[in-house]
Amino acid sequence: MTSSTGLPALGLRFLLARRRVLLRLTAWSVLETGQTFLIGYGPARALDEGFLRGRADLGLIWLAVTGLGVLLGAYGTARVYAAVADLVEPLRDRLVERVVSRGVRSGDAGALSGLTQQVEIARDTFAGLVMVSRSFVFTSAGALAGLLALAPPLLLVVGPPLALGMALFAATLRPLARRQEAFLVADEALAGDLGTVCPGLRDIRATGAEAQVAAGTGERVEAELRAARALARWGVLRVASLTIGGQLPIVLLLAAAPWLLAHGVTTGALVGALAYVTQSLLPALRNLIHGLGTSGSRLTVVLRRLARPDTADDDTTPPPPASSFRPTHTAIDGRPQPADGPAAEPPPAVSLASVTFAYGPASAPVVHDLDLVLPPGAHVAVVGPSGTGKSTLTALVAGLLTPSRGTVRVGGHPVPGPEAAAARVLIPQEAYVFGGTLAENLAYLRPDPVPEEEMLAAAEAVGLAPLADRLGGLGARVDPPALSAGERQLVALTRAYLSYAPLALLDEATCHLDPETEERAERAFAARPGGTLVVVAHRISSARRAGRVLVMDGRSTAYGDHEELLRSSALYRDLVGSWTPALAR
């Protein structure tokens, strides 16, 4: 990356190469200096030589001369804008050329769009800095020349505080720019982090990554707060420099008025001095301080990014944010680690011990004193009428809800907890698909790169392959609103299939699929090596495919296989009779 010391050298070479434009800009700015000179000198002469001596005609002539000077200054200002454009547009053209060549080499349209926007920011900011700097220089020259022409003692009152204010501002300019840059960087980092986190809040909750995400985002909030406080402390000095250089002269002129009048300064000259300070010096100093203090550091940040060496362009993949909420499903490398020594009895995939849950202290329990143990590799369907706690059960296992009483464990780990969250994946009814490539959506729950062959095999197993072909392959970009609810469910199912989590919780995750596609997806999950599948079923076919069925009816439950429950559970028989049988293959 180009160092900060290289930017002034590059800027100086750029300006020296456009000396003729700078000369034209200076020539037109002289008219503005004349306008500033007459703003105080004209009214002073109008008072001293005209109105105060009873010669209104002479006073009006001086005011007319002042008005003419204002018109000439306005014409000069208009020509100044044209000269500034001739200075700024070549900078924009050079930056655009660099950005486009970088974007073509990297092939990243998003980066090209972002850099092009930064070029426009650089152009507008540079133009603003040229205008405020030029205006202060020529306005100050006109005002100080006017004060000297009116009465030299006026310079003794106005000059020292103006010089002191400028010296204080110059001393704080570099550290203030560094603090401003640090604040901009921290603000952009926080905005980028929130742009990643906010669209995936549901998945953060589903994967149990709240603590990890909160810690990462909290660090960025604290970093921006520290940068803002540091900027505010230096901003106080900026306000002090404006007060000393622009407002203190007004107070001093009024306080020293008797002394000035006693030493030959006329009333008109005193009024003209006040006009110089209030109408010229104070606005010009205010614009300079605010312009250089804010826009200058912003321009520095943007130019540093745009002026990076071309070798940096090859790395078009930014590092992931520290608070990325992709769940890590491993203790070491993302895969379950074998235990040393002889093989031990694996813990249950899911275990619930005397679990009770109610949505309020006065509400009836939705789940009451439930005991359930599922061994690894189990395939269980959860059925029951609406409102009997089926989705509540999956939320309790996933750690989204905390039981009022009892304990929940996943793979032997307590729920909620990071180990349990890494061992399960929840696919809700409303599937989450984000704008990006299909491959990015499918690999979302994997901490490591997923080979293309593995993605294609998973898509074929779950039933996503026809949709992937229609979209244009794994590298095709996905437009979530353009997908149907069933298509989004297929994407989410394949994403969960590719995850390392051995426990899959399908909370009506296939409700928008046709029976044949639903069967294919469920069989694919049931066949995962070492995988355990819990399905909240909405078709009798799902219950028939499952090895065991859990029937929920509020406070009571029944558990067994399909045939056993047909004999022992009246509710299950009613459910089977009310369901429409799925079409056979």
C-alpha cells in the first residue's frame, strides 16, 4: 500500500504538472481579493468622507464602488469554479483509469463499483478543499490589506489572535487528521460487520452463535467509541482555534475601541475592521478549519485506497470479519475428533430429562416432564396437532429456548452451549437464502472450503441438482426473492446436509416440497454416516419413513414405531386418518 508520506509527493507532482491551471485560478481569485478589500474599505470611506461629514453623495459613491467590487468578485468566483474543474477532472480521470484497470484484472464487478464510488468522493472532496483553501488565502490577503490601508493599529488588534488561531489549528491538523481517519476506519468496520450480521440474525440464533457475534460486534462498537472520543478531544482544540482566530478579534476590537479612536483610528475605519472580521475572516477561517479537519482526512483515506500498488490487486478476497458467525463444528479442524484409547460408548445424540417448558409463568406447559433419549443414527418423526409443542421441542433441543425445568443435552453436551450448538443444525420452515453465489449459500455452515465435487454430490442427494442446473451451476448468483419457497428450502436443506453437525433438526423444513422431493431429502439426511435426524412431520409418509415416532399432545406423549402407535395411540390413529397419503413413487 502507498505510504502516507508518498501521498504529498504525488499531490505535488500532480499540481506542478498543471501550473497553467493554477496560474489561471490565481488570476481569477485576485478579483475575489478585491471584493474582500472593498467590503470593509468602501463602507469605512463612505462613513468618514461621506455620511459623517454630511456628504451623502460621496458616501453613496463609495457604496456603489463597493457594490461594483462585489459584482466583479462574483464574476471572478464563477470563473474560479471553471478553473477548479480543470484542476479536479484530470485527477478524477486518472483515478478512474486506475480503478477500471484494476477491476478488469481482478474481474470483481462489486469491487469496481465500490472503487468508482470512492473516485467520485475523492473528486468532490478535492474540489471542496481547493475552494476553501484558496478562499481563505485570498480572503485573508484582501482583509489584511484593507486593515493596513484603513489604519495600521487595527492590525495590532486583529493580527495576533488570527495568527495564534492559525498556529493552533496548524499544530492540531496532523493529529486531528489521524484521529479522523481512525474514526472513519472504525465506522466502516462496524458498518461492514453489521451488514454481515443483521441479515443473518435468525441463523445466528439458530446456530447458537450469539455470544461469539456479540463479542465481535462489541469490539467494533468499542473501537468506534474510542476513536470518536479521541476525535472529540482534538475537535475541542479545533473549536478553540476558531474562537481565538475568528471571534476573539471581534471582542478585542470592541474592547479596544476607545484606545483606537484616541490614537487616530476613525469611526469608519473601526466599522470597516468589524466588517472585515465578521464578513470575511471569520467565515473563511470557519470553512478552512471544518474543510481541512474533516474532508482532508477523508480524502487521505480514499486516496490511500485508490493509490495502492497493483500487486495488491491480485488479492481480491478480503479476510472474513472477526465476528463472522459461521459456526465452527469442530474442536480442532472442523471434524469430530476420535478419542484416544479404546473406543468408548458414544453419548446419546439427544437426551431430555424431565423437561418442562411454558411460554409464561401463568401459562400451561407446552412440554411437560418429557424424558427422551435418541441414540446416534436415530431417525425420529415428531407429530401432533398444531400448538402441541412440536416446534417448541426442536427449539429446546437447538438451544433457542431454555426449559423451565429439566436438562437437555446434545451429543453429551449441555444445551445451551457452544459444543451443543456446533453438534446440531436447525432448518426452520422459512428457509434463509442470502444474495450471493449458490456455492456461497451451500458452504455457509462450513468453516473450511468445500470441494465442488462434494457440493454437487450433496445437491444430487438432497434433490437440488435440477435447480442448480437451471440457475447456471454453483457459481451462479442467487436472487432470493426470485426463488419459490420450496426452492429456498432445497438450498437450506443442502446447506445443512453439507454441515459437520451430526444432528439435523427439520422443523417442517420440507413443507413446501412435493412428496417425492421431500422423501428424497429425508432419506438423504437419514443416510448420512453417523447422522441423527429429527423431523417435525406434516405428512404421514414422513412418519412411515422414520424409525420411531414421537406423538405430542400437550401434557401427554406417546413414543414408538408406526405399527405400535397405530395400536396404542388413538391420537396417532386420528392423525393418520386425517392425513392425505403421499403418492408412491
